[in-house]
Amino acid sequence: SSVRGIFAAHGSFEKDEILISIPHDLVYDSVPRPVKKNANKVWRDTDEDHGDCGTTYEIHDAMQTGNTPYGRYLAHQPRRYVPGYWASEVSRNLLGTILGDHLAPRFSLKDRAQRDWIRYCDGATNDELEIHAAMLVTARADGRRMVPYYDMINHRNGYWYNAQHDGSVEDHFSLSTNRRVEKGEQFYLPYNTCTICGSRNDFWGTIEMFRDYGFVEPYPQRYVFESVRLKFALDEKKSIQQYNKPKNNADDNEYDGLVVKWYAPLSQEGLDFLKTELGRLQKVGKTKEELKWNVDGEENILESEWNASWMLHQAMVVAFRTALEQTPAVSGDVWKMEEDEWYKDRSGVEPPNRFY
């Protein structure tokens, strides 16, 4: 294992082999259990509508007391790296400038600590450790559950996706491999196209991932814009080559660059949207130095928040430019599809929405 992820360090794993199996007694889900040293604790707001509040209180107490290894581990994780939990409103304003009015209508530039914690969970305060707990539940929970070890597995889609939820082990939270994993490979479980991800399978893309988890996902990336029924992904050719593993000694240069997959027929509205937003993003990029944002200054942008914002900007520029270089024939077909059908993956591949 590593602080940066979980690896098959000592040997290979076959397909469908159990990777981890965590007893439910060790899962932090607002249920008091002796093994977590909190058997007599009752948290607030543990009803059906506010179960994640109870989980937040539970891991807060675990971090505060330091009674368990998992609590001590969480207490030492980075603070406020999810955009909605950034300490500076100036940082969120910069992000808003980059995103503009149309790229992410579902994107929250508001203070999520206030919206999702202070105003949502009874008894919540602005205590920094409480805010840290709320952010961790946002960024690392599996639904309402915080699971030791599981939250150390990094996100990635495509060929890299090799671990998935497994319900075959009774009274345990388990993951198994979905393909053979060679010695030295890192284990990845996508946070948006997993086997229990629900609507995220179809709608959560690179921008939504940044919103909820605070990082720009590595390739493959996916972009979904409902207003113009536009959905596409892009991946590195060298990653796609892994799917087929050709026997011949192909020139490595053959696998340089990026390739686009269109999930929905491209319309004229979608094409115009890409052109307009790419132009706007390029103009914003030219003003980067002129903006004169003060990095690490009092009440200004932290360097980490500055860098994260511009990393998302660069990812979108590359994605839109590449998409425009590989456009299919334009048609009105996507507007003939039902509202709840146009965005669905029709490849027939399981899990859905994997890049092939």
C-alpha cells in the first residue's frame, strides 16, 4: 500500500477475487458499536433524511478522541480541499469566473459548510474539526458510510477501473476485482460509474467530480451538458490500447494523443456550445496574470485553490479543443430522443459508461 493509493504490491489478483472485506462493525454509519469504542453514544439527526449528519458527528468524535486508528487517520487528512469547503470566498469567485454561466449549472459556488452542515444538521457549529468531518463525508463516504481502507482507493475510469463493490460476503463491506490485476498495478474504483452509483453513472462528469471531490480526474474524462444534450468523453490512446493488448510490436507513437468518444449524437446546438465556451475559456486564460489574484495573502486565494482552479480550466480547454478536432456529423437526432434516454450509454458494456 501507499499514502497515494492501494497497490497489488506482492502479487497479481484474478478477476472476481475479494480485495477488501470490512466487517460492518468497523463501518462509521452513525450506528454505535463497541468495537468503535462508542457503544453508548447517540448522535443527532440519524433519521432517514439526515443519516449523513449522524455519520459526520460520529467521525468527528472519532477524530476528536483519537480512540481508533481510523479516527486518527482521518484527523491527519488534508483540510478544505473540496471547492465548496474552501475557506476563501475569493477562491470560489475565481472558480466562478472560470466556469462562467453555462458550463456547470449544477455547480455550487456557495459555502457548502454552511449549506450542507451548519444549516442542515441540528447542533452543527463552525468548529474547524466539525467542518473537516463534514467535508470528509462529502468527499469520501460511500453513501452515508465511512469505511476504513476503502476511502484510500483512488478514482479512475476506463481500463484503470479494476475494483468494484461486492455483496457476496455477509455482514461485510467488500470490494472485488472486475478483471485480472497484475503485480504492481494500482487499484482504482470510479466514484461516478461504480456498480452502485445510480444516476451518477450517466450524469457525473469531470466538472461534477471536481465539485464533489476537489480534484481533476485523470483520463478518461467525461463532460455532460444537459442544456444542449451534449455528452462526450476523451481518453489517452495509450490507455485504450490496453483493452486489446495487441501482440505485434506497434510503434509507440501510434498511441500518442487523445481520442474522443461521443455518447450522444452531436447537434448544431452542441457544436456551437463547444465553440463558444472554448473561446470564452481561452479569453479567461489570457487574463490569468492580469487578474492579479493575491496568492497566500490574507483573505485571498490559497496557492492550492489557485492551482486547482486553473487545472480544471486547462482540462476543459484541452477537452473542448480535442472534441472540436474530432466532431462527427452534426444532426438533430439527439432532440428526437426522450428526455430520460438521450444521455444513456448504449454500448452494452458492463459496467456502463466505461470508455472503450
